[in-house]
Amino acid sequence: MEYAPQGIRVNVESPGVVDTPLHKNNPKEFLRTLSPLGQISDAKDIAERVISPRRARFTGEVLHVDGGGASRSVVM
């Protein structure tokens, strides 16, 4: 909101578990249980999501790239 008057948009990526060297020693089966889709994203998955909203004129949001993990905290 601070930068909106200057026309600056801010989008934030909130990835879940991403298959990177950070997780090289973590059991993949366990990491898959952290995602409702049962999948681990890779860097390309995150990059594709980052590029998409940059083309939009009117954005400014938190983009969850976590296989539905963020929706677990929503109570309906």
C-alpha cells in the first residue's frame, strides 16, 4: 500500500516444499505428505507462476504455490 501511489505493484510468492539442494537429505515420501496434492514442486513450477502475474496490469497479491497447502488453514 505504501508504494501504490507511485504505481509500484508488489507480488509475493509463498511456495511450499520445493525440490532444491536444501532438501537433498530429506525423505521425498515425507515431503510429499506436506502437500495436499502429494507432490513436490520444482524451481520451474515456481518460475512459471512468477512470470504469469508480471504480465498483468492490475496485481498485488500473495501467490501461494504450494499444491493447496495454504488452503488447509482456511476454516469454512
